[in-house]
Amino acid sequence: AQSVWKQEAKEWEHTKHLRVYTSVGSPQLRKQQALKSLTGQHGICTINPENLEWLCLMLADNKLSWPFDCVVFDEFSLFKHSGSKRFKIMERICCDRITHESTGTRLVKSRVKRIIGLTATPAASGLENLFSQIKLLDSGERLGRKVTHFRNKYMKNVAPPGVKFQKWTALEDANEWVYDAIADIVKVFRPDDHLTMPELIQNDILVDIPDKTRKIMRQLENEFLVELNNEPVIATNAGALANKLLQFSNGAVYVGDPSEPDYEKKWEPAHSAKLDALAELDETSDHPLLITYWFQSDLARIKKRFPHFQQLDKAGKLIPEWNKGKVSRMLVHPASAGHGLNLQYGGNTLIMYSMFWSLELYQQLIGRIFRQGQTRGVTVNRIVVRNSVEQRVAASLKHRARVQDNLLDYLAELQS
């Protein structure tokens, strides 16, 4: 919202006349910018999803109905969860309009006439991700008005009998049924079809950890409780265990009681294998490096070992300097740099210090430097512990990427 749209509008001949108001910052500043976008012609308001509730309340306080006649969701997959607050807010706005303009079967209660969703990861976690995104586009015409209807039609519950939770998986032919249903309102644009993209190389740098650390990790897998440097390491469930194993792989583990308020401030070192691999990459690279971390313990250890590394700030003030080539080493978290940022002008090498499960963040992160405007081949170096949970994470990402690619391939064929 702050560092991309306004700057990009100035770069293109057909958008130079547009007035873009960035509604971020303090509530007063957000209000000022949002109201400015409503006056005159060509007014565009950019805002982040977290402030949508504030925007609706602010409009109500000023006795204004929803004023925007077009809504563009940049990174549409941020609205993939039908139970999220941000989806429910936009559902009331976007679905309060005529479903069929020809028949006028529903009353128009908002000014929204056009809705556009942009995403490179429409179904990163599976078929169900599509339901809420498509509903915001068509008010439930194609995939149903309720997520329960969607699940009952296209999915089955595969959770073991007697358990309280439900685990949904797509029926055998459900993918094609859903793809056919949404094909008329989805357009696939592949970079390779419209742009000359540079080469993308993904390289795994395998590292070995000490036998002592590996032994402790195996004990944790079996018992969910071990000691590291005389401190308890507790995994309360399978999900927590997976996180602990990733922490061990990275070289530092949170210790103590997970319910304690300062839990994420207490960690113990386990090994330095990944730091040593990162040091070698740092010493042998004479061009800018974008380095990602996942846990705060990783960030602390990296900054201590490499004080010349700079961390991307929340406001994105470091981005212009990076794109000018003035930042040689920049640390980013996938959740903060995974969507929307243009980092392709400052470097072409990404180093993943930490592995993580989210395909959406993974692909979006790579897309920050492998995108239009990148003139050099892009290299993604993943530092991965040999024979560890990280290799299972890599396999999982590859499998889910294949499922999503099948969706895009199918829709592209229907449109060709």
C-alpha cells in the first residue's frame, strides 16, 4: 500500500494522471488520506487488509456508505479463509450487489460495480482456498454461498472416526468441476507468455549438524520433551514438535514453558552449522544478498554474527536504498516481504536461512526479485539440514506447487 502502488502509477504513461492516496499510519492520517481519495476524479485509496475494519467504522462515523465503485484485491489469497474477519468485512461489501445484472435478482446496497482479485497463489493450501476468493467476485453464484455447501459438494472429511476436528480433502473429480465452474471469471497471465524472464535457479546447500544435536532431536521426536543446555524443550502437540525440529535445524531452540508470556525471548543455541554456511555465502558473494529468516532467535543470532547485515524495517524505508544497490545484505521475514514489494532492482540472489511450510509465502517471496524488471538470472539458495524435517518441508512445498500449477495449467488451456 505504501511503497509500491503510488510509485508504480508514476512509472506508466497511462496511469500518470491517477491520484493515489495511501491510507496508512496513524488513524488521523489514514482518515485524511481516505477522504481525500473520494474528492474529484481519478482518486484511488490504497490500504492494507488489517485496516479494512477501521475504514468501515470511519465511514460509518462520518455517515458515509461504502463509496468506492471498484475494489482491487492485490494478493487476493490473503482473503482465502472464509472464517477470517477481513473476508467477512469484504463479503458484506462485495456481495451486497446484483448477482445477475440482467435479471436484477438482488438489490444494490453498495456502489461496488467491479471487483478484481490479483494473486500468484490462488490455491496454495488446496482447493478450499478458492471458495472465499471466488465468492467475493460473484456473490456465491459459482461455488455456493456457504463454505459448508462447497465442502459437501466438492470435498470429503477424512478425519479418523471419533475425533472432534474435520479434515477435508477434494473428491476425485472435484478439481476439474471447480475449475470449469470458475473459468469464465478467471484469467491466467503467465510471465513467460508475455515477458522475457531471466533464468531461475533453486539450489539446496546441504549442511550437517553435530551428532549430539541430532540425537537430542530424535529424542524430542519420540518423547516430546528433552533438555538442551540444562533447559527444558517442550513440544505440546505434533504441530509444536514440527516447529521445534525446524528450530533445531536452524541452530537455536525456544526453551521453557510455552505458556509463559516471555517464552519467545528465551532460547538456547544448538549448533552453528547454518551460520557457518551463511558466512561462506557472505564471504564469496560480491553482489547484494536478500536473506530470509523465520524465528526471532534466527534473527538475533544472524545479526550478532553479521553486524553488517541490515534488517528491512516495517515502514519499508530501506527498500529504495536496496533497489538503488546501496544495501549489500538485507534481512527480511517472509511474512513481511512475501507480498507486494518490488525488490527486483536491488539484487538477484535470495538466501533462505530458514525453511517454512507455507507455499504461498514461499512463492511470493521468490516473486519479490523474480519479477518484471529483473534483468539477471535469479538464484535461490536454500540452506537445508541433511536428513531432517527441512527436507520433508521442501518435498511438501514441491507437491503443493504441483497441485497449484495444475490449476493454472487447466484454466490457461480453457482460455486458449
